[in-house]
Amino acid sequence: MPIVNRFSDLLPDITAWRRDFHQYPETLYDVHRTAGRVAELLTAFGVDEVVTGIGQTGVVGVIRGRNTASGKVIGLRADMDALPILETTGKPYASKEDGKMHACGHDGHTAMLLGAAYYLAETRNFDGTVVLVFQPAEEGGAGGKAMIDDGLMERFGIQQVFGMHNYPGLPVGEFAVRPGPFMASADVFEIVVEGRGGHAAWPHTTVDPVLVGAQVVTAAQSIVARSVDPLDAAVVSITQFHAGDTDNVIPPSAWLAGTVRTLRPDVRDFVEKRLGELVAATAAAFGARATLSYERNYPVVVNHPAETAFAGSVAAGIAGADRVETDAAPMMGAEDFSFMLEEKPGAFIFLGNGDSAKLHNPDYDFNDDAIPYGCSYWVKLVETAMPVRA
Ligand SMILES: [Zn+2]
Ligand SMILES: [Zn+2]
């Protein structure tokens, strides 16, 4: 079972949608034009229900199969938002919005799910219901969570959920997936160190927050190096350190900030706890006070085993088993599809984007040659999971 032939015919249309989204990138929840176009196309395809405004600007399309006796409901998710990056591809369809570009390929994800919607609404060769989820604000805005908080799963009765992302460096026509933790949690934190300011020539009359902050930076690195099991992945990066205004004054306080990435919920809990302990104890050791504000953003993308095996088998049916990596290495990037996998069983898979620039790079472009593979994956997933019985 190679790619679905119908997508050779549909490729010019799907490519045109993709390049149109590419020319008019929109960021975070401000995806009004893109969402409007998605809703318009879904309606034109004859999708049974099109609902807008879920999670602010998310769009949901519902397609019922030839029959729905199986009672199965599968959610397929694409993201619609772009990034605040100035595009340098020089492509004829390059961004017309200064300082915004589709540098993560969400234009391709949206177009591929639209292509699948066209085919599924046309053929209905399945027994059950497909819920097409087009979400805003994947890039840091937790748009997936906003849609869940708006009742996405209950309202449409979604039982299983699947996501897909393009992957530069993986050849076109190949897929990569793994059961269990696949992408990292991404949390952010701030540390305020309060000392006592004074004249830089009389340091003994002060409690120097710069020195204390430096100790905090060093101590924080002991978490990954000495407290987390070496076989578990974790990153603690302090990326900002601001204190003082001039050369002869010891400032009263210092402000630090950074990010924590982990691949397991228990490691995430541990790092947060340990960071708080180290910040407080390190400051106390120097006679200062320090507080940690820790904000949990995206959780770990944890693929469910049965759905991941299924996703891998569907991909193998399209690409050939030797072109599907089913035990791909986990990575420390983050994805808000993780919120959906916390709600329902499912799997997130990577689709080869070929030898392109990396994600979030101003030279990146989604590879239109991947469209038939991505669309075929979506429709074969539906037809295989919910076969029409004779
Ligand atoms: Zn991205
Ligand atoms: Zn992305």
C-alpha cells in the first residue's frame, strides 16, 4: 500500500493552499485569516459540521463515515500558527507579513489535514467519525490546551487523537515515531535574589546579590550533573541574569530566568523541587533571600504504546517498513500536542521534510513533496482504524 493515488490529482490544490498559508503567516491566537480559510474549505468539501471559535480561533470539522455503527471517533490534529521570524528563503511564495513566517511547517500541516478532509468527505470509506482539529498558538501559546479547556474532547466525543509534524533531516517519504516519551516538557522559571545594596568599595556592608546569583547558577547545574539519573534526560538552562546599573554600586537584587526540559513527568517534578531547594538554600548560605517562580508550560509528549504501534504500522503501509523508524530517539524540543495525549490515547509522528533548513530557521520551508505521504497517512489511519464491514 503506497501513497493514495488520489493525492497525486489533489497535489496542485493542496500545494496551492499551503503556499497561500505560507504567504500570509499569522502568530499565536491571531490566526483569523488562516482559520477562516480552513472553515471555508471544510464547508466547500461537504464536511458534516464545521465549528469555529474553539480555543479562541481553533476550527473543528466533523466527517461521518459511510456508517457510524462502530461508534468510534478519532481526532486528527494540525496546527495553524507561524513564528515571529523574518523569512529569508527568497521563495516566490515567501511571507508577505514582515517579521512573520511559517518556519515550523504548520502551513504544511494545515494543508495536509485539509487534503485528508477533502478525500475523507468525498469517499467516506470508513465506519465511524473523524474529528479534524485545527489549533492556534502551538508556538508557546498552548492553543491545544485552550481547545481542550473549551470542551474539545467531550463535545466531539474524541476517543483517540493523532498528531503529525514534519521533520527536517528525515528523508521525504519516511516517518519516525516512538512509544513513550518522545518530546520534552518545557517549563520556565524566574529567580529573584534579594541582598543588600551599597558602595562597591565597602562590600562587607552589603549582601551582594550578583555573587549569590552566580552561586545559584553554579548550584543549578548540579541538578542534571549530580542529582538526575544519568540515563534520564534533563536540561536546566539559566538564560538571563540581570543586576546592577553602574560600576561602583552593589545592587540590592538580581533577577535570573531560564528553562527546564525533561522527558519524564517524575523527572520534571524532581527538577522543579530540587531547583527550589537549591535557590533558597544557596541564598541563605550567603545571607541573602531568593525566591523561585516556576511555571509549567508544555508537558512531555508521551505516546501511548498501542496507538503508536498502530501509527507505525499505518506509516509502514505507505512508506514501507524499512522507511519507518519505530524507535526514534526522543528529543528535547516541545510540542503542545502533549496536552491532547494527556487527555486521550494517541500518537505523535514525524514526517520526513528532506534536506531542508531546520525548524525555526529563517531559511526553512515546508517540503511540498511530503504532502502525498502526510495526506495518505491521515486517510489510511482512518480507514484502517475504522474499516467498513461488508
Ligand atoms: Zn515550532
Ligand atoms: Zn511546529
